[in-house]
Amino acid sequence: MTASSSLYKRAYSYVSLPASADPTAGRLLASRGMRAFADGLISLSLPIYLASVGFDLFEVGVLTTATLAGSAILTLSVGMLSHRFSQRRMLLAAAILMMLTGLAFFLVKDFWPLVIVAFVGTLNPSSGDVSVFLPLEHAKLAHSVSDRDRTAMFARYSLIGSLFGALGALAAGVPELLQAMLGLSVGQALQPVFLLYAAVGLASFLVYRRVPNDQADVNTSPAQPLFKSRTLVLTLAALFSIDAFAGGLIVQSLLALWLYHRFGLSLAATGAIFFWSGVLSAASYLVAVRISDRIGLVNTMVFTHLPSSVCLLLIPFVPDLATTIVLLLIRSALSQMDVPTRTSYVMAIVTPGERAAAASVTAVPRSLAAASSPLLAGWLMSVSSFGWPLVTAAALKIVYDLLLLFIFRKHRPPEER
């Protein structure tokens, strides 16, 4: 009985909010979960939907690039204006934009209008959260806990994003079932997905209304532009852009499309694979907290990321689906441990007032770099069935890991000094 109680307490400590967290943290985690579900569903449904209305692989790549490029511009604007406007108001505005994006994709089917909507909207073709919400929520979360609990807080943020993103990917098989049951076309079955996306934007808006104003939040330091930490942040931003460019070559939408063309997988089967990938990634976030307590944030980022890149490098060379799935799952168990540790590290090495600006400035190069690579990936996939996007992504990620270790191994956050 004692052992069982101890096990329960340990499991609860992994998933509950850290002791120092305030109520704002819980509200932001709720919004993160809803948006992650919508993003997981969209990331698999979007390329199939676009193909069903007549767009070729290159045009799908263009639309994917437009979504990521638009996110980069929005995030840059947040970085420039975060010290002038309330972060709460920016979050509310982003939620309204999410609603409008879903409604526009539900109504519009022509290519160039969709490119414009993709560019100015919040649609996310990635399995992660590449959007204007990210730097705003990161800054709020960093203020909601103590330094000691910061990495654990971001691990839970990533955990919820990964789990609900995995559920969204699994739900991508539902339109396929409706198509068979009701005799709908692929496009007709997938179109309501965008209404659900708009509904999640509305729900996020309602959650953000309960987030306190910046002036009323005693834990929030006055926002300010980057100054004291500028060199460190810009160097990190440059390194993160290498990793993001590599990640853009294998965003979930394009990876699902490659699996579809390579092995003929159905949308439901692909969704199941990404569901279990998401579950493994989610578990890895909590493990990352324990590892970082022992070896530090930078070492955790590097020495978990390197073997995952090796798995990615091997995938195009294996001939069968079973081995491909195993490598994808191993990679999922390792590749995302750098997500909460990376975010915590950025928030730790800057002053509290610079956190919103630092989150934006490190996110913008990631978004810009990630925005440019899906176009290249779409072209590579159109000229060859071999997984050149996967090989290129793996090589670039290895370079990023080595540079990060070499430059930042001596720059430690406060809790490691």
C-alpha cells in the first residue's frame, strides 16, 4: 500500500502544476491544449484537403511556406511591440485571427486567395506550435513560476501540446470514416475541420479573457526591448534558425505526404503513427526535466537531439514500413526533449523584462527559416521519391547540435550556477 501510494504521488508530481505556479499558468495550459488538438488535426488534414481540391505537390509546398512565413511576420511584430501593448490584448487579438483563419479556409477554395489567407492567418502545418501565440505564452509562463520550477513548467506546457496534438492527429481519421459512411467526397469530409479550428479560436479567446492584465499581474516585470542580453539572444536565434530550417523540411504535413507516396498509407494509419509519436514525445518532456537536473539544460538539448537526428538520417534508406515506423518512434522519444529545455534556457539567460522580446526574437528566425524550407521539400519530393528532405534535415540538425554545445556549454542558467 505504501509503495502504491508513493508511486501515485510520484506520477502526480510529474503532471501537476509546479508548487510555485499561479492561476495564469493553468489557463495558458488549457489554451495550449485546445490549440494543439486543432493543429494536430489540421497538420494531417490540410495537405489531403488541398490535394482533393486540385492542388499539386508544389502548390501544397507554397501554401505551407505561406503559413509559416506569415507566422514569422506576426511573431516579429510581437517582438517589436511587446513593450508597447498589453500581452493579454495581443493574445486576444491572436485568438480572433485564429477564428477568422478557420472560417476563411472553410469558405475559400481558390489558390491565390488561400495563399493570402495562409500568410496573414494562424494556420499551423507543423506538429509543433509555430505561431504568434508561442512567444506571448512563453513570457507569461516564465513569470508564473520560480526559477527552480521554470523547466518543469515548460515541460508540462510541451507535454500538453504534444498529447493533445497527438489526439488531433488521431482524430484526422474521423473525416475518412464519415466519407465512407455518408458517401462524401474527400474535400466535403475534411471541410468541417476548419470550422472546428475556428471554434477553438473562440474558446481560446474566452480563456485569454480570464488572464489578468499586465498591470494587474504582480509577477510580470515591465516589458522592455532587448539590450543587456542582445548578443546571447541573437546568437541563439541564429542557431535555432538552422534547426528550424531543418524542421521545416519535415513538418508533419509533408512527412505524412511522403509516407503516403512512399508506402500508400491511409490518413487513418498515418494519424495513428503520429498519435504514438506524440505520446512518446510527451513522455520525453517530463524525462527531460529529470535529465536536465543532472547534466544541465544545454547538455540535455544536445545529447538527446543527436541520436534522434541519426534515426532521421536512416529512414530514407530502409526499404520496409515496419522499420520506418520504429525509427520514427525512436526519434519521437528523443527529438523533443530539447523543446522545454530550450525554452527554459532562453527565459533563464535574459532579464525578466526582456523575456517577451527574447521569446519573439528567437522565434522569428525559427519561423522564417522554417517557412523557407517546405517549398524546397515539396520540390525535392516532386522530383524524387527518395527522402532527400529527411537526409538534409538530419545533417543540418547534427550541425546545429554541435554548434550549440561548443558556443553555449559555459553559459549556465541561475539554477545551475
